[in-house]
Amino acid sequence: MVKPIEHYDAVEVVPIETAVEPLVSLIPDIKEMVAKAKEKCDQPKDGLTIDESASIMLYSMEWQPREKSLYVILNSTLRAEDREKIQPWELYIKLFVSSLEKLPSISRTIYRGVKLDLSAQYPQGKTFVWYPFSSCTNSVQVLQSEQFLGKTGTRTLFNIDCESGKNIQNHSFFPNEDEILLIAARKLHVTSCLDSGNGLTIIQLKEVGADDPLLGSARRDNTSSEADNISSETSTASEPNHQEASVAPDLISFDPQDLNPLKAANISNLPGFPF
């Protein structure tokens, strides 16, 4: 069982400057990036405060090199089994998540993709947890670009029937992107897996809530019971990062760690994308 952030429910929401203070040793220029983010969100939308909007904008920003970006380091930390490494992130995660939860939840189909065949890792009937914050797109056309999935070669397209996606366009450093963000540790059930030919595998996922091992009871929701009622057959996924048999017999975490986020000359990076 993955350990939760200790006493997450009791962690206070603090100003963004305070929230990132423990991260200075991990991201030396983070205060400079915070100032840059706050400059762009002096009139935040959706009823958010400047600090709340800036916490989302900070996540959407990309450092050079990319590996130094806050979203890359945060999501890598969330994938890790050593939960002590999450401790410096607690204040930022609390501010970030509380800000996201003030945005309306989106119920629709969203998309992710990768130039790999991941069908073996996502067998039909299984339920998985994506531990990182997961960036997706509203537009499948974006993924058809050769810079992303393209139209030939080995590819996997995830069609995700989401219930709690957050459109962060109004608070993104790249507002022209129609980016939908899934909050960390969402359960996704594989409803179908189709070999559509020409190297393309289409995997249909359905979000079934959060029985959150990361953020404690504050992130547990009523839909988690749906996953517990789904097939309890033994998992066949190869070498998952974490197995959560104590939550549901078939609950698995799988998230590729060596895959790049979306990049294009005219479409900015969709941060948080492990693909």
C-alpha cells in the first residue's frame, strides 16, 4: 500500500511563496518562476485568488532543460515508492489541489497517446491508478500530428471517459492549449482494447474515482466503490510500479516513466504527460 501524505487533511493552504519554500533545494529558481507566474495571473478567472491561479500556472510552466521543470520533478516524485520524498511538496500540493478543486469538473472523453504498444500493460477488465497529475487533450487531432502519434507505426491512443477533468486553460502559462488535467491518483478502468490496424492500438478507459493513497481521506470520493465492484480477477500486467491489492483485488498502478510529454512547434507542451 502506498503511504499517504501524512496528515494531509490538516495541511494548511498557504501563500504560494510559502508553499514553494521547501522546494528551493530541489528547484533553485522556483521563486523566480513563481514571480513570473504571478505576473501573468494578476486578474485570475473562475473565482480563484492570484496565489491559487499561480499555483496552476507554475505547474504548466516548462523549464530548460525540461527535466528541471516543476511538473516533471513532481510527477516523478509521485511515481516513486519512497513517499518521504513527497514531504517537501506537501504545501505546494495542498495549494495546487485545492485550487484545481475549485474549477468545474469536466465529464467528457479526453485523449492521451504514445508511440508505443502498451496493450499488454492495460488489459481489458483491469483497473489502474495513474499516480501523477495527468495532462490530456480535448482534441484527438492534436495527437494525429507526426510530432505526436502520427498516422503510421506503433502507437497507443487512450480514449478516457473522465468525470473529474479540470480545464486549466484560464490558468495555464500556455492559454491557447485546451488542456484537461486529471488530479493525481485517479482510478481508470480498461473497458476495451482494440487493434485498429496500421500499428494503432486504441484503449478505452473509464474514470472510476479515487481511493487516494496519496492525499488521504480528503481525496476519497463516492465513486471509488465502483472500482471495488469491478472484476476481481488476478492481475496480468507486467511489472507494475505499485500493486494496490488492499484497495481492490485487481487494482494496479502503471505509468511509464521514460516517455516525453507532447511538444510541437505551434502547440506548446502539455505538461505532466508521461507519454
